[in-house]
Amino acid sequence: MKKILLIVFIISTLQLTFSQESSVLKANNESAFGVGEWFKFKMSYSGFLKAGNATLTVKDSRINNKEVYHVVGKGWTTGMIKWFFKVKDRYESYFDKQTITPYRFIRNIDEGGHTKNLEIDFDQKANKAYVNDKKHKTKSVFDTKPNIQDMVSTFYYLRNNLDTSSLKVGDEVMIDMFFDGENYGFKLKYLGEETIKTDFGNIESLMFRPYVMAGRVFKEEESLTLWVTKDKNKVPLRIKADLAVGSLRADLEAFKGLKHPFRIVVDN
């Protein structure tokens, strides 16, 4: 259960090298989100056992005298699971309102006693990441790729820049991400459209396959499936993951502050 919140944010781990010439990425002047947007997810383990909750909140803030979006992500275990494995995670990202590139990323987690407390400052011009490990009281500097993203900002970047109107089944989205002390290349594959049943009704959605590293946590590279709304919001509706032991599912439970209409399919 160590990866509860990480799986919610797997939408932002969208592999391999970012290319400005990608046919499915575009500059978009109309934002998919705004200040006040809030999501809550419920998670279940192996289809029946309640595992936890997670939230994503978009706030207004300033960093280095610049107006930025400040996104806070929280995750925690609930029910029976928290009695033998307690998770309390917090992720924060401060990113530019126009370019959606991050200036600061915070990861403060407690996963069954495994703790981390990192603050990362990005110099996007010099392509550097300054990592402050508050737990171990160490500071490090790393080279990064141009237009680097963190695991939270990536999700919002793609919501603004993914050209869903031109997507074809099999298309792959490529982007670079920095996590803790490493540069990661991640890939997202488009699987097609599906209307799924949710707590809010039947919703038209787009399906994606975020590629992950097979091994201790995930059964194989293609262990994840992601559904997002087929509208201007691109709201994450559902994530399914086949784990090395069991499976995990995250479903959107509540939301508010959407910038665009949320469409529900009405049966005739």
C-alpha cells in the first residue's frame, strides 16, 4: 500500500522525452483548470477493501515575486488498512501560470514509518534542481532536462496542452519529469474512448496507458489504465492498477470548482 497517493498522481508520470513538435501536444490559450478546483478520490484494494482517500486542490500563490498556481495533493489510508499500514502523504507544486513549469516541489510522506521530507527548487533557465532533504539535513544540485516537470505539475501541464481532438489509438505522449534526485522519462499511450459508469452518472471518457516500471510494486509495464473526461476539463475519473500482489482502484468521489461544464450522458 505504499503507493496509494503515487498511483493517484500516476497521471503525471507520462514517460520519455518531451518534444515541442509532438503531434498531440499544442499550445493552448484556454486553461483546463483554475484556482478553486478540488478533487477527492476513493481507493479500494483488490476490488472490495477500502484503502484510502486522496485530494488535489488548486490555490493561488506567489513565489519569487511571481504569481503561480499552488497545487496541494494529500493521501491517507482509511478503514481496516490503516490499522496495520498507515499512510499520510502530502505533495505540493508551485508552477508558472502561463508555461505550467514548476518552480518548487515538496514531498512530505509517511508510509508505514518510511518517511521523506524533500523540498526541490527548479531553475528552469539553468536547467538545475536544488534538492533540500530536510529529514537528513542535506542539500544537493542536479542537472535537469529543459522544460522539466515534477510529478504534480505534469498532470496540469498535459491538461492544458494535450490535443485530444487529434489523438489516434496508439498515439504516445512523451515528457521529462524530475522526481526526488533523478530525471525520469515517461510515456503515456492513448487507448481510445469509453463511456464509464461513475458516482455521477455515465461519463464519456478517454482511456490512457501510463507505462510504469515492472517489479516490486507493479506486475508489468502495462499495469495501469487511466480514464479522464472527454471534455475541456480532462478530469481524472478512474485509475486501475495491477500490483505485484492484488490490485488497486481509484475513483473520483467528489469535485468542485471546475472551469468548464461537466458532461453526463443522459439515456433516452
